[in-house]
Amino acid sequence: PPLEEVRRDLALIKSAGFNYVRLVHSPQSASVSRTAAEVGLFVSEEPGTCFHDLGDPSIAAPALETLQRMVLRDRNCPAVFAWYIYNECHPNVAYAKQAAALCRRLDPHCLLSFADCTYRREAINEMLVSADLSYYGINQYSTKPEDYVMRMEQFADRPLVFTEWGGYQLVG
């Protein structure tokens, strides 16, 4: 979209009281994160790997290349506070360790996470710990409050961000 539309949308998000936007599903134009910085929003970025088997080198290699290019391009943008290593792929320890090492080499102080919808708690925990990722990013598609509470109980050893949600807001 034209930069004016991006600026308007980000300004509307900020005026609604939000301070963070997940730039989701694919790398955005560099102007998006820079405009977010101007507007006063934090962002996370991700390489566009979605529903892929990151254990497959023909998938992992381009994902890592995209992640590297994105980090090199935007690592000095003050709006970027986190790199997401994937969206809705199966948790993969080897890929996570490679992605985390790449990000730490290029941008050592930025937070690292992922956006997962597999709900495979053991695999997610193993990946998070093995790659020393900063926090859980869980896509929760439910309208039942107990599902959110269950995820909060399952992923309680580090911060948890519901990176996508199914329309229910916890109150109280």
C-alpha cells in the first residue's frame, strides 16, 4: 500500500492506545517499520515462513536467508524490538538454533520469538529452551476463556504473547 495509507493505519493503531504491531506473515517494506518508529509503535518482524516443515533444508535455507536480509535491513530501526523466526510452522530445534544464532550475531540485543499454533507444548518448550528464545508467541484461536488460561498455565516459565487470537478478551 502507499506510504500514506501505512502511516494512517499505524497512526490509528497508536491513537487506539496500542503500542505494538506484529508485522505478520511476510517481510514488510522497510518503510513500515520506519514509519512505526515515527508514529511511536514497536514492531516485530518475521521471514514469511508459514505452515512449513523447517526440518527440510530446502525450506529452512531460504527462510534463514530472508531472516538475515530482514535483520540486516532493519536492525537499526528503533521500532523493531523482536524478530520472529517463523509463523505457524512445526517447532524445530535445529532451525530455531540456527535462526537464533543468526539474529544474535546480527542484532545481539533484540528479543527473539515465534508465532506457533501447533499447541505441541513439549516440542515448543524444547525449541524455546534449546534456542534460548525470549518469550512464547502462541496463536490461540478460541472463544473459550479456559483455553487461554490453559495456555498461560502451559507456558508459564517465560513471558507469553498471544500473537493471534480468536476473538475472546480476558477481563479482570
